[in-house]
Amino acid sequence: MIQRSFSFGERVSGSMEAGRQPVQGNHRIIRALRTAVLKFFCRTEFFFLIAGFLLGRAVILSTLTPFILPFFATIFWLNRRKKWRVSAAPIAGALTVSVGQAFYAVLALLAFLVAWKMMQTLMKNKEGRWLPVLVLLIGFFVRLLYQAVFTLDLVWSDALTAAAESSLAFLVMLIFMQSVPLLSARVSRKLYKNEEMICFVILLSSILAGTIGWTTLGISVDHVLARYAVLLFASAGGAAIGSTVGVVIGLVVGMASVTSLYQMSLLAFSGVLGGLMKEAGKMGTAAGLIIATLLIGLYGGGYSNLSGEVIDSLTAVLLFLATPKELIQRLSFYIPGTREYQKEQQQYIRKLRDATVSRVEQFSSLFQMLAKSFSPPAEEVPGEEEVFLSKVTAKSCRNCFKKEYCWVKNAAQTRQLMLQLRDESRAGRKGENARLHREWRDHCARSEKTMDLISREQGLEEVRKRMMRQVKESRRLVADQLHGVSQVMRDFAGEMKRERGLHDWQEEIILAKLNGAGLLVESVEIYSLESGAVDIEMLLPQDDYQACEKVIAPMLSGILGEGIVVEKRSSSEFSGGPCRAAFASAKAYDIETGAATAARGGGFVSGDNFALFDIGSGKYALAISDGMGNGERADAESKETLQLLAKVLKSGIHETLAIKSINSILSLRSTEEIFATLDLALIDLQNAKSKFLKIGSNPSFVKRGSHVFMLDAGNLPIGMIEEFDVDVRTEQLKSGDLLIMMSDGIFDAQKQIENKEAWVKRKIRELQTDNPQAIADLLLEEVIRMADGQINDDMTVIAARISHHIPKWSSISPGAEKETTVLRKERVGQT
């Protein structure tokens, strides 16, 4: 039984494989035929042969043939391999019209060849620029020559006809130079402009004009092909592209046959209806053509010709239904404005972005490696004492008669005494230890010379170590800067990786909500719906009454469930013009600041400087710097410290690394002892978490209700030592807190007061206002009044108040809760 069931399974699988083999064989045959057809078209220049033949037949306005000469010029300009064979196609097409038309084509070809050779000789590599002008001149004179040969008489109307035809040839040449290269296999660009697509449609229309007059079984070939082209473009590009193609093809075909001028209306209407109904598939687009045929056909020829128009349309519909969907989708990739074109464009932009991100990440890793290579190695000096002793003994003990006594019999004692002398010289107490010097004189025969050598070598050693410390600090500065730049570039690459999502559905919800409230909003563009990083742009016809701030921002806050503010608003130059507004997430906290300063002795130049600035990413910085001493030198030191701080922090480098970098710069730039204090507070306006970095500065104070507490951290002033660790203190502030920062001129003004911290706390607690500027002015005035009007040092005080962000305008949007819930779910799904 087992063997039988196994045999039965083999028979079933064999029959299934036998059924698959014919299907796979059919696919292979179809694929091979498709490949063969494509190769045939490419190798034999099939398209150019057919196009040339039809363009040779195309005649507009009964007598004008402006397509033959531009076709010759385009073929030779593209330098086709089989250009002579292709050039014979227009002559053959013209011969089917009349012998005179063929004679005109031959005459135009010969004239162009002569002029083309002359242009190549005179204008090397620049003939393409003057090619339309050459076509214009040749077309005019060839038409006059043709009229003179066949009519043996020239009148002024012949000159006008030649001028009109040559002008059209000039325009056609410009169009062919834009459209014909798009058909070349060497053009790999996939994104085309609207102008290029219109030029291609005009080329297609010109080719279709050569089919006018062809009929088979009562069917007009030109009508069928024109309507088939409109169906293709309407299905691929929509109503706008369909109507444009219909107008262009109808205009060219109508100029070729005046009796078919109403075809322009039929084709344009078909393109509009087919494009509007393209969502229903091929049947919807085809239905648009049939409806347009029934309506416009009655207008064009009445009931008598309606049956012929319907048959032409049904034939075009059959061709359209037989067209593979892949071809229509492929065509939509090249039409600007379509969804497929946008996807292709986004993919192209994504490739550029990925290449840029990859390059930025490579630079980031490069800077990281450079930072590691510049990082100073661990300070390990093995045998430092032996190296020092060898240098001294090489100059003093080598030729001494007691060398064996000192370094063989009493080596330990000699070594100990010399190292003690070195320590004495290093400490700057030379000659103070009389017992040591007496022992050394009793021990060494050349005691004075040896002590001078020890002192000199010790001085050289100190100079060398100082230089090594500076080199080490310089390397550390470069390494820190490279590390900071690497981190900034890595963060930048991470931000570039975040794509702009498609928010069509959310945009429709917001637009419908705003329009339902009576607001005229033309468009809504959502770039980000991430919580805390919302980015929305809107275009309004006008905004004379500040509807963005008063109505739209509060409504968006209700819809999105978080505070939204107007980040940027640009109005038109003229009154009543359109307005573009950008909306972003509001900061959870606002900060209000105030500052007061006074120079020593009431002067104009103060050694204290302060800075209040936004460093981006929702953080705000408050800083006070006090240069050493007073006057212009101290003012320059503190001002430069704050400028360096602002530049480094705004670049995105971490605050601790920024402080270390500034310290290294200030300590290495001069050999003088020039110091500067720095009191820095970084407040995150999203959560009110604050970081305090105090470099040789005074404590800060926070007033929370009736309670005042002090914030302090111990760090030496900037520039005093080359290497130090920054002590950062983190504090969670709350809404309503008052932050007071001050320089030593305020804090140390009351020298007679022992507990200065308690005195400052009491003065802050007694303040009856929460206005930061008033607090700064009152504290400065109180200190000066307590000192009997004397200003013995530069004084600076900064006050800041933290508060919850409250929108300036607020409203209740009906029905906003539903949209808020939906958009929140959408956000979670995107995240």
C-alpha cells in the first residue's frame, strides 16, 4: 500500500509538471519574441524609417511641408549610424504624395548636405547651436527655388509662403532637437520636464499627420491612431495630460486636414473624460472616449457621419484594451505630475540622499580615526631618574678619578644624594639644605661643578616638560575638535536618513477641518507629524487678519493634541496676495530674561560680558564671563570667551566638550596668565531640565515661591590649567521658577558680610516682583546702594523666569477630539 501510494503521488506530480511545462514554454516564447522585436526595431532603425516616411507625407495647410528638412537636420545632428538609409525614408514618403513633393525633398536634402559640410568646417563642435537658423535659411531658399523651377514665375505670395514654411521649420527643428534624442538608447535619464513631453507629443502628432487619407474597411487610420494616443496618455497621466495631448494632436491633424479641425475638440474632450475616469481602469478611460465621440460627433458631422466616428473610436478602444498594462505604467513614469513619476522622483532623490549620507558617514569615521590618532598617549616615562643621572654623570663623572669609588662601591649613596639635589633645585630651594650640601662636598671631588650641572639639567628638563605639555594639550585640543566634528556629522547623517512621509490622508483631514470652519486654505503640506517636531506648511489666499496665529494654530493644536505655533510667515509683496505659513510644535516652556550691568567706577568698558541665545533643538543658553581684572583687556577676554562658546554650542558640539575646547584655546594662545570665568546655564525648553557649568564663577540662585536655593560647582577659571574635568550640575526647574546668575562684582561687593550666600538669598526672597528685568535692576541697585554708591568691580546680573507655554490665542474646535485620536493612531503606526 505504501509503494502504491508513492507511485500515485509520482504520477500526480508528473502530471502537474507536465501541465506547467507548456505554460512556462509559452512565457519563454513570448519573451523571446519580445526580445527579437525590440532588437529588430533597434538594429534596423525601424522607428526612424517609419517616422521619416510619414513625415515626408505630412502636408499642412494644403501646401506647406515643414517637417522634411528638420528631420534631415536632426538625423545628421544625432550622427545616426544608418543616416543615409534613414534619409531616404522621407523621400519615399514624399513620392507617395506627388513627384513634386519628392523633388522638393531631394532638393532640401542636397542643400542641407552642402550647408552642413560648410558649417562643420567653419564651426567646429558648435554647429548644433546654429542648426535651427540653418534650417530657417535653407527652407526659405529651397522653397523659392522649388517654386521657380516648377512654376517658372515668382510672385510675392510665393515669398510669403516660403517665409511661413521656413518659420515653421525653424520651430519644428527646435522641437525635434528636444524630443528625438529622448528616443535614443543612449539617454538614460528617466525624469523628463513638461516641455520635453510636450515636444514629444508634437513629434508624435507630426508623424500622425502623415497618415491622413489612409482608410481600410471604412476606418480612418489617422483618427484611430490619434484617439489611441489620447487614450494612452489620459490613462497614464490623467485629465490634464490627456486634454493637453488631445489639443496638440487635434491641432496638428486639423492643420493637415481642414475638414478634421473639429477633431481637436473631440480629442481634447476625450482626454479630459478619460483622465477623470482613469481610476476605473481601462474601461473607464475607454468610456470617456465613447461619450466624447457621441457628443462631439453630432456637432462635427451630424447623424450621417456618427457611425463612422463611433467605428473609429471602437477600433481605438480595441487597440487600447489590447495594450499591456506594463506599457501604460511604463509611460506614466515619464509623465510629470503622475504618482508613478513622483515615486520615481522620490527614488531618485532617495538615492542622492543615501549617497550623501554615506559620504557624510565616511567623513565622520575619518574624523573619528583622526581624533584617535591625535589623542595624546598615556604619559609613561620609564627610567626618568636614570636618564637624568646619565646626562649629569656623562659631563662630570666620566673622567673623575673617584668614579669607581662613587659608582661601584657607593652607587646607592651617590644616586640618592644627586636625586636629593635635583629635588632641591626643582623646588627652588637651592642652597637651603646645608647638611645635604656638606655631605655632597665630602662625597664628591667635583661637588660645585656637579651641583651646577644638576641645576642646569633640571632647568632644561622643566623647559622640555613644559613644551611636551603644550604639545600634548595641542594634540588633545585637535583630537577633541575632530571628535566633536565627527559626532556632529554623524548626527547630521542620522537626521538626513529620516524621510518625509506621505501624509495625504492627514492633509485631507486638516484641510477639510479648516475649510469647514470657514477658512480659505489652498493647500496643506505635512512634512512631519512626530510628537514635539511637527512641521506643517500652508498656503492661504490672504491673511490680513492674522488668522494663522488666531485661528489656524489653535485648531491645529486641538487636532494634533499638542501645542502648535506659527514658526514662520511670509506674505506677498502686494496687498491681498497669497500667504505661506509654517507651523511647528510649540515649546513646552517659555523663558523671559532680563540683565543689568555696571562697569567699575561707573566707566563705559566692563570686564564682564553676558550672552543670551538660542542654540537650537529647543535649548536656551544664559552665560556670564568675567575677564581677569578690569578694562579693555578683561572686556576682550570675556567677550571672546562668549563668542567662542556661542559658535561651538550652535554647531552642535556637546557643552562639556565645548568648554574643554575653549579652555584649551585660551590656555594655548598666549604665554601670559590670562584667565576668564564662565557661568553657563543650558535650559531645555521642552522639559525645563537645566545644566549648569560653572568655571571659576559664583553660585546661582533659584527662587521657587518663597524658597530660595543655591546652585554651585567647583571648577577653576578657563585658561588657568591645560587639562581639567568640567563639573556639570543638572537641576529640574519648574514653571514659575526664577533663575538669578551674577558675577563676582555682585556677590563679593559686601566685604563686611561674612555669610554672603545667606545675604543674597534674603535679598532675593524679599523681592516682590517676578519680572526678570525688574529683578536684575533691583539687585544691582541694592548692591550699589549698600556700597554707598561705590562700584569697586564690574557687576553683571542676569534673571530669567521659566513658565509654561500658553498660546496667545486659544479656541475650542468642535469635533477635534475625533481627529486627534485618529492622527495619534496614525503617528503610532508610523513610528
